[in-house]
Amino acid sequence: MHREIVMSQGSMALLHGVQPPRAEVHPGQMPLPTACHPLRLISGRGIGHGHGLCNRLYATRKAADDLDVTSTVISPSFRSAPWNQEAKATLAGEPEPSSQTLVLFVSESGVCRSALAAAAFQAAIQAVGLEDRVRCQAVATQSFNVGEGPERAAVTAARARGLEIPPDFAARQFDPGADMARCDLVLVMDKFTASDVLREITVFDSIDTEGRYSTRVRYLRQFQPDSPEGMTEIEDPLYGNTGGAGEAAAMSAAASLIVPSCQGLAAFLADLNAGCEDGAALKARLAETVDGMQGIDWLVPPLLRAGT
């Protein structure tokens, strides 16, 4: 199994005692801070081998003036910030942001857990009469299923519970800039999807401290009624399964957590909606509420963990 060590262009350069190279910034794009440019060292031996590579690089370093670290960077990373997305929409003459609360369900592929969650939540908000004020979408952190329909196992699990995933459902990938400019709540399934999302958007918080970006990210299972303390994850039922009874059982187990969590989320929003005159008031109350919640646990990269 291959494992990844995530280092930054900046930290690699500082290891050698030089300033890291500056990446070209294209119009409309915002580069991550140098410390967040990812440099991935892939190794079949895992973390120990990566540290050995760093040691060898350090032992063989050249004079600072002659050192060129640009070849160690696989691909510079750029991000389009949420406030840039809002500005683009205004300049393009697009309508004002919707007064509906937008909830995103996030899983790795976007065709299994999040697809089922979106179907379950849609039914739940209709049951509490919030379909005019709340809407939802399912998104993926990875691109390998973009454009595809839901997994058959997810469709089967949904129908077994009286739910229907829309026939025109197609997976799309989470877009940090565009999605965080318009969504009000991001529901992740496990620590891996939490990390995929938060690695992308924590940089926004460091620039716009009033943006409340990271606080919008929550585990879906946080809203499951009577959930055991500390049990916040909904594991990927398809991981390690290739069909058959084992996959069906894993999917059913995941659905038994997803559906009540979505119902609990709908009830939570219904409570917040009490006394709200319109959708905008609900959005504002939700933002205030999640901002006061404790941050979630996730796999924080070492560079972001420093100083915390």
C-alpha cells in the first residue's frame, strides 16, 4: 500500500535555508500561502522512508545560492476564494444568493453515502415543512466518479427505506471557492472527508477571519438522535467490498446511521426556524448557531497543527 507524506514547498525550501520560489498567480486566482503548497512524497515504505528522504536531501544540500527546489514541486496549487466567487457573480450580473439554506453532504465518491443522505434529507425536510427554505446537494471530495449516477447498493438501501435517489442524479466534485460562497452547512461522513474538506478551506479562515468557513463543517452523525458520545463517523460501506452480501450488509449499516442523522438534522433546522420570518432569518440563525459549536476533530496536517 502506498502512503503519502504531505510536505510543503515552503517547508522543503526552509529545510535548506533558502526562501521558497514564488508561483505565478493567474488573474482571478489566489495561491495558497507558501506553507500550504502540497508536495507529496509517495513511498511504498510509508512515513519512515519519507523522513529518510528528507534526511538525505538535508545531508546533500548545496550552497543556498545554487539550490533550486522548484523541481521538487509536482504542481503549484491555486485556490479561488469564496469572496472572489461572490465578486464574479456580481460582475456577471447573476442574481443575489438564494435565501434558501443550502446543505452539502460530502463523501469521497459522491455516489454512495452522500447520495443516500441527500435523498433522506430531502424527505426529512418535506416532513417538517421546510422544503421551501432548505435545499441540499451531494458532492464528492474526489473526482473519480464525477458525472456518474448513484451506486446500486445506495439505490437499493434507499428504496428499502421508502426513499428515492433522483434518476438524473450525477456526482460532482466539491468546489471549495464556489461551494463555500453559497452553502450554509457542510456535512461530512468521516475523518477522511472532513480532512479533505478542511484542508481546502482552513486557509480561507486565515485570510477572512469573519468568514466562518470551517465552523460550517460538521459530521452528519452529530445530528443523529441518541448517538453514542464520540461516535461521529459513518464509514464507507463500499471500502473493501466488491458486491455480494457483505457489501449489502455494510450499506444497510451505513443507511441505519445516515437516515436518522438526516431526520435529526431536519428537526434541528425546524427548531431554528421557529420564529424566523423568512429564509434569510433562518440562514442567519443557523450561521450564529454553528459558529458557537465546538470545532470537529479531523486529521490536521502538521503544518496547520503548528501553534495550535
